[in-house]
Amino acid sequence: MSKRRSRGRDVDGVLVLDKPPGLTSSRATQQAKKLFGAKKVGHTGSLDPLATGVLPLCFGAATKFSQFLFQADKRYVVDAVLGIATDSGDADGTVIGESSYSHVTAEKIETVLVDYQGNIQQIPSMFSAVKQNGQPLYKLAHQGKEVPREPRPVTIHENKLECFEGDRFRLNIHCSKGTYIRTLVADIGEQLGSGAHVVALRRTQAGPYDDSGAITMEQIEEAREEQRIDELLLPTASTVEGWPTIFVRGGMAYNIRHGQAVRVNNAPTEGWVKVCEIVDNAPTKFLGVGEILEDGRVAPRRIMNQLFLEENDNID
């Protein structure tokens, strides 16, 4: 049986998409892929249809580094309504409870928020993309099924009350990967004794990317018509922006490309690093990422000229 040939052109880089409301992350990715005519693209962390904001899309060679964006911290601004709880935790769900919120004050909210900072345990919503036996929970929820879920550890670095008026409050949240904002709001509402659900959610940052440089679908379409669409892409190296960087040349660069660990002067003593090659009379070249071994050598882990790793379920 012959392997199906993928269609589209080779495109490499990262598009920081400003996801519009009403689209799933997968649908938004497919629309961008079509506009670029790209062969390979994947998103780096789902946003609900109700949510907007930063959705980094990795094209071509950048898909090899998408896992580091999955693992990165995120920032959100969320608007919530008191007094109503829904099964999904947001305005798209079915109302499952209504309570008075007259006793809730800004001081009361801020007191409760203290319990939702730092390292906490969170039970994923039945409407999340978490898989059980290979099946996303939201598909089971849409079938009217509910299954037991194990608590998952997440870290809330910041959970700040921005404003509170009437039945609405706004939170500014900085959190680790895997944090479910709808669940967070629902839990806060339950502890307040009033219930609460999300009515608006915007991701303002994912890893090194924030919404100041996010590109809308309309801007992509305009750039395509003007034949400058590839100018919207950031370099693949931006996926690990801010990482410690080591520089290699000559034989060391050759060894890194061929999967061999090398010893580099003044390298960090632990952790992951960005690896760049110095070439005479040419710009520094991004080779990939490596990890510091116990003996101090740098071991290549993801290298640009090696075959793509087919490990990302969100790559199309």
C-alpha cells in the first residue's frame, strides 16, 4: 500500500494567530493551513470556541519544537458571571444551578483567590480535551456521559482580581500548562457560595508570544492577496526564545547535526539550551535544542535537519 502524499508547499516558521471566537483550535488551524497552502502545520494548545487570543501555529520544521510551547506557561484574562453555574463552566453550557450572589464582595473574592494560587489540584471538566481510553472527555460529555477523573497538579503563578461590578468579575491569570480556566472559575464560584461561569476568555500570552503581535484571520487573508503571507511567520528559533544559548562551529556543529554530544566552553551546567552555529561571514544559524548531560556535554535533542518526529496529535 503506497503512502498518501501530503499536499501543500513547504513552509517553515511560527504564526501567532489571534484566534477568533466561535472556532475550535483545530478548525482555526485548518483555515490557516489552507490560506498558507502549507503542507504541515500544528497548533500548540487548545482554546475553546468561546475563547480568543494567542494560538501559536507551527509550520514545517517548527513542528519539531511545538512541544516546548505546549509545556510553556500561559496568561489569560477571563470575565465571569456570578450566580449561575453551567455544566461546561462557560456560557455555551447548560445551566445546572442558580444562587444568590448578593453576599459576594471584592474582598470576599480576593480572599477566595488565595486558595487558587501556587500548586493546586484540579479535576478536569468533562468538557475538556483530556483523553480517557483514547476518547476526549468532551465527546463523552456531548453523549451525556460522565466518567470519574483524577485530579491533576497545576501551578497558578498569579490570580489577580482586575475588577468587580454587579454580577461580573474579571481575573488576570498566569498559569502552568494544563490549567483549565473554566474549571478554575467554577471552583471559585462554588467556594463563594454563588456559582460562576466564564462568559469571555482571552489568552494574552503563550510561552514567548503575546497578543501584541498576534495576527487575525483577516490580516492573513489580506497578506495572501498582497502575496506577502510568508512575512507573517516568525523564525522557528522563536519557539525557544529566552533559552540559554550555546554557539558551536566547525566540527562541533557537524557532531551536533549528527546526534553526537559535544563539550562547549562556558555552557550552562544543567537544563536545556538553544544551539546555534557560527558560520564565517554569515548570520548565526539556529541548529536546534540540546540538553546538558551530567558530565557537562551538550546532547542534541531536536535538530533542524533531522527527520520530523510524528509525536504531536495536533499536527495536520
